[in-house]
Amino acid sequence: MKINFSISLKLTLLVVFISAIIIFSLTYINIKQQTEFFEDAYYEKASSLTKALDASIQNTIFLNDQQRLQGYIENFSLLNQDIIKLSVNLPEEDELVVFVSTDKNTINTTSGEFNDISYSKGANIYIPHHDENRHTLTMLSPVNLSGNIFGTYEMVLSMDIAYNALDKQMRNLILISAISLFIMIFSFLYMLRKSIVKPIIAFRNASKVIGEGNLNQIIEIKSRDEIGELADAFNNMTVDLKNSRNRIEKYNKTLEKLLSQKDEFIGQLGHDLKNPLTPFIGLLPIITEQEKDPNLKEHLKLLTNNAEYMRDLIFKTLELAKLRSSNIKFDIEKLDLKEEIDKVLTRQQSFFKENKIIVDNLVNDNIIVNADKLRLGELLNNLVSNAVKYTPKENGLVTIDAVNEKDLIIVSVKDNGIGMTKEQLSHVFDEFYRADKSMREGESTGLGLSIAKRIVEKHGGKIWVDSPGKGKGTTFYFSLKNEFGKNK
């Protein structure tokens, strides 16, 4: 599941992350500097103690008196409480051996490798060591008497007191850092909410209100920054949208009035043309039949075809005007889709035979749709006639099928004809549009698919078309509510 995070939360997490990094980095640097400071002090202290030892041991005779030297280093350690262990290592048979030590268990044992390095190079070696509960510094220094190196001092100092103080300081520093981090975050969030989050929420709420159609909504933000400028631009945009909507509503009213006047004009013109044309069409076949002159008879047949085309054009134009009217009522009833398709195909059998086209009804039985009986027949007649017109006469095939999708029936009329391009598909339902420009004007009015589209839309459905391309056939689809969808 996808989780959405608000801008406020995202910025808060970002500030917490960055602030934590900065504060704890500074804390770490401070602790590291304090640690180095404490250890440097112990380095100096260890050096001073070894110099004091050199000054106290005046001659090699003293070094040869093991008992006396043992007592001295024990007293020296007691006077310096930080000393955990103090040993003097002298060479014996080419190796350094512990001569005397406050840790008597180590006397006469071989000293460590770092003692040898200090002895051979005459330099001090510092070895700090830390574990969970203890901090020590081991110093290895040459026994230097009158410029001669006789052996090494091995001194282990405790740094616990200093590190205990450092731990306490570190805890205080972390507490102060946490408090500072909290104050910083709280202050930033307050500024963030006031200057960014609240304006964004105001924009969001105003956008929702405007989306619902209320263009009187304004955003009251007076800040003198980009947010304030954005609010002013938003309010100006709202005013422009309101003015544009008012103009569009005015234009729509004017357009509706013009469309209504156009429909009235087309209706009146259609009636005026139809009335004188009807007897003319009725007389032309009689005159043609009685005419003996073959040339004149041929001219009369052509005149009859044109008159019939004109009548068809007038009827379909009147039908379009009628379907555009909001006053038209459909007589919706439950219809057996397969049965209604069979009726349409039966009426057009002669047309199919004339064009040598096979039309198959593949619709299953008992598919019930809610439709106007006459309008459904007209819709199917237009789609089937259109498919036959654009299908080749040899091996021509048109199939009609239907599928049930939830509360809709999707009907398809498919042919294997000339097909269409994307450009043709985008205009196929336009009035007076003909996909095949080579077809003679008298063969198609270009209104059949426009009428089909209006019939489907008046039923509350949709109509669309698909074609793989030129020469690959075309399929028209339209949807109607089925019985379940109507009752629903």
C-alpha cells in the first residue's frame, strides 16, 4: 500500500536529520578535542615523572642495588596516585629483563617489544589503552644517566579520573545538544507552518472550492514574498476564470439560440422541399416507363435517382434536427437484441444479395436491451448499410455480435472492407463526412453515422469505431443498457 507523506512531515524529517548531523558532529568534535587534551596532559605528566626518576637515581651503583631500588620505585609510586605500575628494565644477556617493579610478579621476566625499541633508539613511546571501564597510558622511556642509556622505565598511568570527568561532561553536552535540537526543530516548524504549510493548505482548499464551480473564492495571504505574489496571481486567475465563464455562458446561450433557429430553419426548409418533391418522385417512374426514346429514358432514370437521393438527404437532415431537440422522447422497452437484428437483416436481404455480401448475426439468444424499438432498428440499419457500402463485393463479410459487460451490452458491427486511417476515424461521425472520397455523391449522404451517434447518445450509451488501417476492415461499437442495468 502506498503511503502519502505531507510536505510538513517531509520537511520536518529533513530538518531533524540535518540538525542531528550538525549537532552531533559538533559534539563528536568537541569530545575528540577534549580526549586529545586529556591524553596530552598525561603524556606530559609521564615525561615529567621519568625525568624525576632520572634525577633521583644518581649512579649505576644505585641501579645495581636491587633491594634499594625496589623500595624507591614503590615509594615513588605511592607518592603519585595515578601510577598503576612502575618497572625498571635492564639488559641481561642481550635482552631487557624486568629488574624491579611495583608488580613483583613480573620481576626477572623478559620485557615487551616496545621496551626494546625505546632502549635501542633512546626515545619515549606512549601507548594509550581504553576498554569499557578503564583508561590507561603506558609510557616507555630510556633510563638516561649522565647521557648514558642503561635500560628503560615502564610506567602505566591511570586516566580514569580525567575520563570520568569527560564522561560527565559528555552527558551534559549531549543533553544540551538534544535540548538545542528540540528548540531548533520547534522554531523551524513554527516558521515552516506559518510561512509555507498554511499557505499551501489555503491553496489546496481554494482549488477544491473553485473546482466545484465557486469562482468567488479568494486567498487572503499578504506576505511580501513569492507566496504572496503567488496568492495575488491565483486570485487574478480566479477573476479571469469567472469572467471567461460568464462570457462562455453568454456565448453558449447565443449558440443554443442559433442552433435552435437553425434546426427550425432546417425543419421548415425540409418540409418545404419535401412537399413538392413527393409528387415529383411519384410521377417520374411512370413517365420513365411510358417513354419510348432510349436516350431520354436513360436521362429520366438518372433524374429519378437524383430525386430519390435528394429525398433521402432531406429526410435524414430532418431526422438529425429532430434528434438534436431536447423535446424528443424515446419509447424505451425491453427488446430481444438478436430478434431485432434479424428483422433489420430480413428487410435488407435484397440489398445484401445485390452487393453479394454475407451478413452474419452472431448475437446470443436472450440478450435483452432497453431501447426504443424504431430507433434501435434505424441505428442497426445505418451501421449495417454503412458496412455493406464499404465492403468489397467478392468475399465480403459483415458480422454482428454482442457481449455483456456489467450493466451494459456492447454491440459490434464488423466488416472486412476498405478500413480507415486515424485521420478518417477522428471524423467518421461528423455530419456530411464520407470516408471514401471516391464514392459518388448520390451513393451516400454522409449523415447515417451522425444519426446513429445521436440515437445511441439519446439512449445514454456511447458509440466508437476501430480500424487496424487501410484495407483491414472496420468495426463499429455501441453500448446500450441491458435489463439489469435499467432496473438497477
